[in-house]
Amino acid sequence: MPAIKAKSGRVRREQVLAMRKGTRKLLHGPWFAPKLVPTEMQKPKPTVSGQKQLGRLQISRANRGVQLFNAEIIRVGHVPRQKRKQRQKIPTVQIPVSTTTFNDWYQGRRSREKQGYLRGKEAAAAARKKRASTRLDRQAHANFPFNIGINSILEVGKDARGQPTHIVITKRSAHVPEAPDYWDLPAGLIRAGQKPMDVINGRTAAEIGVDKSKIKLIGKGLKPARREQWFTLHRMDKATNYNAFVVQRANISAEEAERKIRANIDAARAKKDPWAATDFVLVPRNPEAIREFIRTHDKTWLPEALRLYAMELRKNKK
């Protein structure tokens, strides 16, 4: 990827700094075949600071009339970063998984105890002690659960050549536990027992108001994929979170998508749904428009994946 230049705005500066420290990074991509491997993992240790953070979250949401659920979710073990080399075939990425709970994950995500591992890892990386950095990385995964969400770069519309014209970006609710009020892609946290593609197919279909049969998975070359392909895998150490990205295409015009998404948001507001998206934008499907959106929207969740997608558009432009 090209060098990342700092943008104006506190959020963007924090994101760039985290990329430089290695606590926020793209691990794999573009394009790989995922293989989720059930793996035994030690039970996470409760932390005093994490328990206090969880208590504050529960109280603040309860004061707003929002109920949190301690659901069982997928836990991800350490996934090493992909080595930079030219590949003819799409690589298969082994992703170790087990089960944890939302509360166990949240207690570890920004606890002082976990920050100690991260500071040690950053210091080792700065001193170019790769083995020590990797050891601390694995210890953090063993002691604190990392969860995984799946995100969709969702293409809609159709031009004269039959190519999609826009991508969908939504705004997160103020009530979500992570990154409230951020601009984000349609996404869902993967609960235990769920298949990632079932999660994202359901989320994207619901958010734009179409049947799942109208949504296709897009793979290498930005063409419909015959087998499951993920676009990229991203990890944020401070959020104790892996984010998988896929590219999807909905057989729906941009105008119809806009009407349906707006209707969904209005309906959610009428129901006072605390988790639903609160706004959206259809960004033209070209590299310049995507980069301009990132530049002008400081609170964008994971802009690195959008940048990588913009590079793919440029590479596959005919």
C-alpha cells in the first residue's frame, strides 16, 4: 500500500499513528480463501480495570434505555500477517477460532492489563526485536479474547456497461459499544455457531431491503466468485478485534437502493431501534470519490480497507 499521509482531524491522526505502531494493520489481502479452524484456547483471565469498564458501559446504556446482551461470539486466535510476495493463486488463510462471550471480550479490549502487552510489543518492535514482539502478541491473544466481525463493501447500481455505480456506507448508532457515530460499511459481529457469510448476507439484505438471492459475492478481478473469497482481513489490537471484508454486489439500482435504505432507517427510528444505522451515503464507485469520502469524513471506521478497494478499482479499470 502507498504511504499513509496524516489527515486533519483527531480521529484520522490516531488511526495513522496506530498504523505506524503496528497496532492497527491489514493482515491479508487482497483476496484469500478463509478456513476457520476450531482451536482450544485458554479461558481469558478477568481484569479489574476491564470489569470496571464493562460496568460503566452497562450503566451508561441502561441510562439510555438500551439493553446489552452477553451473547456467545466467535473468538479468534493469533493470525500472522501475510508475507509480501506475488501469488498466482488465492491463498488459503487458517483462522483459529473458539467461543467466548461478549462480556469477556469487552473486559479485555482496553484494560490496563492488555495495554501492558501492547506497550511491550510496541517497544520490542521499535527495537527491532521481532521474536519478543511476536511472543507478546501471542500472549495477548491467549489472555484476552479477540472477536471477529464481517464487513461488506456493497456495490449497487448498474451503468450502461452493466457495471455497478456506487458503494454503500452507513453511519453507526450512538449506542453501539464500539465506534459509535462512525461511518462504516454494512457489518455484523459473528456469534458462535454462525457462518460468516450467512451473517453478512443477512445484514446487507436487511440494510438495503432486498432478498438475499439478489446479492452476489465478488472475488478477484472484481468478478462474481465461484467459491468463498474474502477481500481482506484487518486487526485492531486496541479494540481486540479482527475485521473480515468481503465485496458484494446487489442487483438493485442506485435509486432503488437509496429509497429502500432511507425507508429502513425511518422505520428503525419509528421503532426506536437503538442498534440500527442512523444515516447512509452512496459513494460513486471510483477511486477518486472513495478517497474524497475518506478525506472529508474524519470518523470513518477502517478506512484502510476502503483505500485497498480503491486500489483494486484502479487496477481493474478497463
